[in-house]
Amino acid sequence: MMKILVTGTAGFIGFHLAKKLLEKGYSVVGLDNINDYYDVNLKYARLAQLGIQRDTIIYGEVVTSSVYPNHTFIKANLEDFKTLNHLFEIQKFDAVCNLAAQAGVRYSIENPRAYIDSNIVGFLNILEACRHYDVKNLSYASSSSVYGLNTSQPFQTSDHTDHPISLYAATKKSNEMMAHTYAHLYGIQTTGLRFFTVYGSWGRPDMAPMLFADAILNDRAIKVFNHGDMSRDFTYIDDIVDGVIKVIEKPATPSDQFDSTNPNPALSSASYRLYNIGNNAPVSLMAFIETLEDTIGIKAKKHFMEMQQGDVTSTYADTNDLIKDFGYKPDTKLSCGIEEFVKWYRGFYRL
């Protein structure tokens, strides 16, 4: 079975991906810097589920899982090329899935430098390590935020994405362009995944489901931006992970549909692809809140607010390419996904 480097395994999607790959029998090396962008206790709790105990973690040293014999973990920054280089030299990966990044649209307005360090310098280091240690299979996280000012929906990967409205989005767009360059020059098979709003158990505390659940269960008002006139293509974490694994197992190849006189941004004569990975069914913010209220059994207090800088009013993924190329289609209903999330939330926070 393949040996796969998954970066960001203390994070929401990375944790779930590593767990599913391990259960499928793959050998997984996890990497994360466990930064304090949000509660590190949640990150360490995720790692513990993978058999990586907090007191065994030392920066730059590989530790072995106590649960999965086919799993090891290293704490490291993507910006630390020396440590990353050494890891690639020793481990000899068959594939890399890069999910590690400085996340958050709003935080990028306050602390832009963190995004350049992690998302640009860090991604360059991943590309360089793949180049020098002959790793041809690279998948990586992009984001629906790259669509920026585009209001044509559903968002299609053939749309141009030249008008980002946050630095976070700009770094993700940059990753796509960097990946194409390395596919063209060095034959690395690169696949970018534009994630649409992901939710589920072990989620991020800075995202709406966790923020709302925390407020509702602690009798605080939730912040409802743009006075509730927003919608998101909410996608359940298990569906997301299934799609990512399909991409890892079938890396990009050059497209015979690419027309250099009228180039489609999602295709190339190089081994490069871009996909939206979402539910293909946007849900209004108010409907999402109502589903959460019904599941928790408490009506939310609501504080209606203006639109936040860097946000968009709506996201909606066209996923036809994923369906065509991989037979992938999310099928988790919002009510079922929210039920699983609330069950986990109550258990984890002992509510």
C-alpha cells in the first residue's frame, strides 16, 4: 500500500482523512505544527484519536502511533525546509496530500504575514520536496473563497478567479498557479481541491457550526452576519474525505480537452487538475440555524449584524467534474450531518 504524507493531521479535515486512510490500510505520516490559531487542546485530542499522545510529541522528531501500527507523526512547520527535506529523504513517500495551511478568511485581514509564511512559503517547500524526492502524486487544499467577486453560480472550475477579496483566498489561488508550474516543469501530478463549507464532528471552533452550538448551549446570542441573507454549500466531513481519497488514488493526468487558444483554468496539457468539492446544494444561513436549533432542542438568540469584510453572500459548488471523473457525489443530508455533529459536540464538551 502507498505511503502517504498528510499535512495538517491535527486539523479538522486532515485528522478525518488520516483516520480513514489508516482504516483502509494505507501507511500515513502525519505532519502538523499544532499552532494556537484555535484551541490546541482540540488539536491534541484529535491526534490522540490517531494514537499520537501529547507528551510524546517533540518538534522535528517522528513519533509512532499507539493505535495504528501504520501511522507516524511529526510536529513541524511547512516553512522549515530543512526538517521537511529530511522527512522526505527518510520516508520516501508515494503521495502527498497537503492540507496544512493558515486557515480563516477574517484572520487574514488581521494577520496577513502568517498566510504568506504558511500558505506560500510552506507550499513552495512541499513542491520543492516533491520535486527533489521524486514524489509525483500531490493533492492539496484550495478553497471556494478563490471565487471572490464572482457571483455567477454555481461556481465552476472553468470560471476565472482573478478577483479574490481576502489574502487567504489570494494565497489559495497562488497555490493553484504554483502547482501548475511544477506540473508543467517537473511532471508532478497535482490536483487542487476547492473545499466548500465543511462541517461535522471534530470541527473547527472558528466556524459557524461550532460557534453557533457553543452560543446556543451557553445561552448567548449567535452572530448572524448580513442579517441572515447568506447561503453556504455545507458539506459533511465524511463526504469530503471520501472525495479526497478518490483523488489521491487517481492522480491528475494531462487533459486531451485542453485548448491552449482558449484555456480552461481547471485543465492543462500538464498533469494538473482543479475540482470543486462540495455538496452541490446551498443552504440558507437561516435554514442551517433552524436545523441546528431543532437538533439541539433550544431556540437561538440572534444578533443580526452587517456583512463581514472578506465574506461572500453565497457559495454553490458545481461538482460535475468530480462526478464524471470519480463517480463522487456527497449524499449526507444536512439534518443527519448536524445530528452527528451535535452528538459529538455534547460528548466532547460533556454537555
